[in-house]
Amino acid sequence: MLQRILYLILTLTLISLSYENVAFGQSFKDRPITIAVNKTSYPYHYQAKNGEATGINVDLWKLWAEKQGVDVKFKVLTWNETIEQVASGQIDIHAGLASTQERLEKFLFTNPFFIQDNYIYVHREYSHIKSLDKVQPLTVGIVAGSSHVDVIKRNYPNFNLKYYASRFDLFDGALKGEIAAFTNLERLSSNYPRVKELQLLFPAYKRMLFFRNDYGSAVSANNPELLKFIEQGLAKITPQERSAIEKHWLGLDKNTNALALVYSPDLLPYMAISSTGRPTGLFIDIWRAWSEHTGQPVEFVPQSFENAVELVKSGGADILIAYPEHLVESSGLRVADRTYRVDIKAYAQRDANQQLPILNASTVGRAAIFKDAPYIKQLQERFPKLELELYETFAAMSHDLELGMVQFIFGAGEIMEDRIVKANLQTNLSALSEVYIELDMFSMTDDKNQRLAEIIREGFALIPQEQLMQLERKWLSNASDGYFKLKQLHASLSEHEQAWVEQHRDIKIGFIKNWAPVEFEDENGEVVGINADINKLVQRRTGIHFSYVAYDNWNDMLQALVKHDIDIVASASETEDRKKRLLFSDSYWGMPWVVIHRRERGEQLTIKSFYGSELAVVKGYQLIDKIRKEHPSITLRLVDSHEEGVLAVQRGVVAGFIENIASASELIKRESLVTLGLSVADTLSVDTHHYAIRKDWPELKSIINKALATISAAERKFIYEKWFEINLETGLDRNVVLRVGLQIGAIILIVIVVIVVWNRRLYVEIQMRKTLEEKMKHMATHDELTGLANRVLLKDRLNLAINFHQRNERLLAVLFIDLDGFKTVNDTHGHDVGDELLQQVAQRLSGCIRKSDTVVRFGGDEFVLLLTGLHNKNEASFIAEKVLKIVQQTFHLSVGQANIGCSIGIAMYPFDGKTESDLLKVADTLMYKVKAAGKNHYVFNS
């Protein structure tokens, strides 16, 4: 009987409680529940660009409302407004905040969502500050009313605080230099418009944890019923549902401390396991740098390529750090970012003459390749006549190569170099010079984790290029060809241009087989020369690939280009007639024209010395029309090749052969230095070299121009000195000759006299050529009209000056000068008078600076002064005032007098920029401000 009574009481209690819960829940269904959202608490709750509330907590509250069957309404407010209106009961729920002692008096808190880390971010210039006790001298920004205020005041009472109304106001203050540090959560707000600037100045690796606290939601202290209802709904949300929301926003579960990175452990120097069992290699260090700059801990998990994909799919790892491009599509994973680019090369044994075998599309033979190599298909397409043998080990490959069973081994260059050294095969195996495949390696995530992919890209954008190049220097045997080193020089292509390159990977480029040193085939059948080296730079910086097509003469090659049998040729001269049928790139090379002639005609001849004579010139040269028009008394004989032109001179058929100086000097060395000489065709314009491109490919012209713009003066100089040199070892040793002569008598002495005289003539010729060489070097770096330095030399000197002044903490100034009134003189009196005026301006500017400074003709009527070793900006002011005075003085020209002025913009290093391009841009902008304000003045950056 007692048991029945107890059962009845229990049943009635449960019914009562159930009714109360239904009634309790029903009371919240009568109206929308309001939730306070802060505008800037990214990524937890904040205002999106469209004005709507969004974030992790917003998604969580939407799911909660669905579980509880209620409507919610989000109200976006400032932080202090969210605190005040929830505490007073005007708004029901706070979307999310940290629990502090002060807030516990105003609010009732839910169970914590997670533990929140809070940091002090310090400006990167304060490299010595590595602990919180060193922060005290700095001004620290903090959001008024945030949980950080209570903690800082309690634990760090001596901090010098500056309060801001909102987080964005705080960020603005940091960028303005009002504060040197600030408090923030574990991540900077990516919805802040200038977040990238903020990340660079206040990087994650400069932040310091100052406290951890519970993070949850809260209601007014007077509303325990609502808190109970909230907890009921939150309990219905599964851990999987909560994790999915967090991964959508953060890329990882908040309860997970470190991201798991999976890598293949046997690919040194890229990724491997050290002798102590630690992950090591270039890729490993790159990801450690990523972790340092993002503040996100990582751990490395070794795994084979095959199993790595499944590990990420199953959730056993978060990121696959490097996966080959050609396996990406079938992997089922999401591409996050390109990690690296690996060069695939061919290796072979040298023959008895130390020559490597030729490898091209026509090569027949057998090649070894690793059986799991991801580039087998590309090799089969590129070398259709090669039989590819699959191997499991490098030892088996090298063994069969030594026995002659295979002729080539393909592999990733740096990995192969490492294995060759370990196997002591450096003397047996050598790499062919060409890179046959560029294999992109990508970081991959689970296909559903879009946010993690974004975080990976954002993190890599934070790593300085110099740090990445330093890692290449640490790990690679040839760091100069490293991906990041080349990427720094890579042409900045638009999305449209990048897509065009993807669709036109293989570009057919014509070349002349025997045009040394401009372009020719060497004894191994490889295309070499000035153009070949320029072509390699263009390929590396654009991603296009040139396939060479050989021609015997220039005329046939030009016709093939017009017919689209080929797509592009190098070293073409731009003429009005050709522009109707072809496109032309910017000029990338310039050489004077010379005449090859027999020595008996004399030395240092001019073009007029050949009036009434016949000169040979190669068919198709743009120079033909110019000579016929400007020098009609010279008869031209058109020849098919350079050899034919030289032969005509040697046989006396023509008086001379016209060619650019590089080709001419090479021809004379090859044919007969003794009987032939060179004279500069001084009245003929410099032979400027351009790429000629098929008319229907304007995209290629733009791409080529961008690539050419990245080629530095130092690189051009290296190529020049490599291919265009005069061999000075052409005479005989006089002492040796004299000693032999004394031994064998008077007859030989006569011969010696002849030889000495001959040597003297050769010496004079060599000196003349050295003079020409110096002249060519000067032309590459100086303005032809004024003799001043040009843009190329300015860039070189400015970069050197920046490096020097950075080490010595000195100032330098860039004065950008534009002449006021020059156009009037030029339009009134013509270009010749305009040129005369520019020459006089150049002389005056050169006279008002020190020897250590540089005057540059930037272009047109624009000049630049580079002032170095300054102690303050007043020194730059003094020079600017001096320039204004001397330019305003009357100029005496051939047609009369002229008066002009100038406008000057002044950029100071390091205040206005720390790179050559930044300083020039600032100075140029300031110069235009002076023009807009009335001209004839100078201005600094305010």
C-alpha cells in the first residue's frame, strides 16, 4: 500500500514539473527573445558589411532557437550598450562575453562555452619586449568597459592605459601610432578594413598571454528563469553541431589546442624525420614560421602520400602540408594554398668527352622514374619516344644507369641532389641544365572546412618573403633557384593573364641557329646565348614555356611569325611596317651598329667612309630602309646569313658588313681577327632588341613586358659580361719572342719585328673594342641626351643607398623635379631646342650637388636627385632651394632666351618609405601637389 502511495506522489510530481516546464517555455514563445550583439567582437559576434549580426555565437543562438522552438531577434550595439541594456533587462541575452568578478554582480552566466585566451599585442619595433613586466613603459590601448580593464587594473596596476570606445577605434589608434601595445583576443578582427596593416605592425609572434577566463553567455541577475531556459536549449546542441559551427568560423574546434599537420617523411630536404626523431626540412620550417606568425600551435604527423589523404578526410589530421598538383583533383580535399614549386630535372652520365646526352622530344631511349611519381603523364607527353621504367629505389635506378640499361633518371632536383651526395655519385651523375617540369605542391584541408583554408592563406600572407628566402638558403643546395626567391621576382600578372598562361603553356619561339652570341645552338644541341638567358628569366617569372624552333636566316623566321607557324621571336627591331603585322614588347637590349671591314681600309671609320661602296646586311633587318633613305650613296647587298656577310668582306666582294657589335665581335673572333676590323656606325641609331609577337596575342605582349620589367640591371650586366667579352690574350709575349730571336739569329729577328708591329696593331684594335665595351655599358645605365644616370642606374643606386642608410641609421632624400614651362619652349621652338634646354638643365643640376649624390633624368622633362648621408631634412631643403634658384635663371639657347621654373616633391628615407618604389611614388605625388598649388616650390610629406 505504501509503495502505491509513493508511486502516485512521484507521478503527480513529474506531471507537475513537466507542466511547469511547458508553461515556462511557452512564456518565451509569446515574443521574440532579444540578444545583444557587439559590433566588433569578431569572430564571436559582430556586424557584417550588410549590417546584419553574424559570427560564431550568432550561429549558435540560431541553432539554440531552433532547438527550443522560439524566435530570436539580434540587436547590434556598441560594447558598453550591450552591457548596460542586458544588465537592466532591456535586452534578454548577451550573445557572449567573458566572466569577471565585476560582471558576476550584474549578470547570471551560462556554463562556459570555452576557455578564452587574452593577449597583449606589442608593436614589432619593440623587439626587446618579450615579457609582460617590460610592457610598463609603453602606452597600452584598451576598450573601455571590456573585461580586460578589470584584469589589467588588478594584476598590472602600473600599466599606462589609453581607453577607446570600440575595438575598431583602438585599432585605428594603433595604426596612427597613439599606442605601442593593446589588449585583444587570440585573433585580430579580420573584418577590420585595415587588418593586414595591423597584422604587419602587431604580428602574432609579438603577443603575450596575460590571462585566461571562462567565456559564455549571460542574462540579467534578476532573470534566473531565462537562464534555466537557455541551459535547457544549449544542452540539446550536440558536440558535433557545436564543433561544426566553430570549424566554419575558426577552421578548428575551440577545444583543440593544436592543428595536426600531416607530411611525407622521406623527402629531404623538403620534409623528413631527423636522426633524433623530430620532423625536419624546408616545408616543416615553413609551417613552423606559419605557426609563429599566426599564433596557432601545430603538431606534425608523419604519413605516406597515399594514407595522408584518408587521414585528413577521417579527421585524424587537419592539414596535408604538401600535395602534388596533378593528384589534387582526385584527392577529394580542398586546396588551401600553394606551398611550393619543385623543379623536376633529368640526370645522366657524361661520355668520354665529358658531354651530357641530348634530351628532347625526339630522343629515343629509356629513362628511370620513381613508380609513385605524380608527373609520369607529363613526361610521357613531353618525351613520347622515351620508354619510362618505374623503380622503387634510387639505388636501383643509379645501378641500371651505370650499366647503360637506362640513359636518364628523372626526379625532383633538390631531392635527387641529396640522394646523389649520400650515394657518393657526384662524379657519375650530372643534371641536365633544363627544368623539364615545374611541379606545384599544395596544402590541403578537408573539403568541408573552407574557413581553415582561408586561415592558411591569411597566415602565409603574414610571413615576410625574406624569412622564406632565408629558409631556402638554409635547406637548398641552389637557393638562387628557390621558389620564394624566384617568386619575389615573379611578374605580377592579372587574373586574366594568369588564365591565359594556363591555356597557352607552350609558346613556340623562333631562333637563328648560328647567330652567336645573340642566339645559337651549341655542340650539345641546346639553345644558348643572350636571348636564351633572357628567355629563361621570362619563363621563370611568368610560368610560360618556350619551345624552340630553329631557322637558318632571319627573313624566313620573320615570315613564319607572320603566318603563325611560330608565336614569338626575340631580338626584333620595331618598325612602322612591321607594327602593322606584329606586336612588339618593350626594348630589353640595346647595342650599337658596327661595320666589319678589312683592316687596310683604315681604323675608326665612320659610315660616310663607305659612301660610294657596297655594304652587306642580313635580309629582313630594319636597318635596310634607314640606310637607303639616309645614306643613298651606299649600295646594299642583302645576304641570308651572318657567315655569308663576313665571307663577302673577306673575299673583297663588299667593302663591309653591318651587324650589331656583339654579333660582329663574335664573328671576327671565330673567322679571322687578323684581317678584319670593326668601326662603329656612329650615325646609325642603336640596335634596340624587342620581342616580336603574333598580332592576335596582345595578352602575351603584356605578360612579356611585365616579365622584362622585373629583370634587374645586375642581371642584364651578368648576361652581358657572360656573352660579350673581348679576349685580350691575342698577342705574343714579347720577352719570349725576343729570347727566341736572339737564339736563332737575324733572320728571325726580322720576323719578330714584323710580329711586334702586328701585335701593336692588334693591341690598338683591342683597346678600341674595350672602349666600345665601356661605351655600351655606359649606354645601358645613362641617358643618351644628357649623359645623366637613367632609371636603371637610379634603381640600383637607390637600393644600395637604402641598405647602407638602414645599417648606419642615416637619412636620404629623393627629390622629384618636373620642369614648369618646358612644354611651351618645346612646342614653340621644336624638339631640338627642347633637347638643348634639357642638356643645360642637366648641367646646372649636376653643379649643385655633391659627388656622392646622383642626378637622374627620369624621363621627358622630369629629373630626380638622390641625396645621401643626410643628418636632417633641412639639408634637403637647402638643395631644393638651390635647384629652384638655378632653374629659374635665364637659359641662353640657340634661338634666344628662355625662362622656366620647376616643382619639387621630396621624400625622406625612412619616414616616407623603406623601398625604392615607395620613395619615388611619394616624391612623385608630392611634386604634383606643388604643381596644383601654384608651381615653382618644393614640399615634404606632412
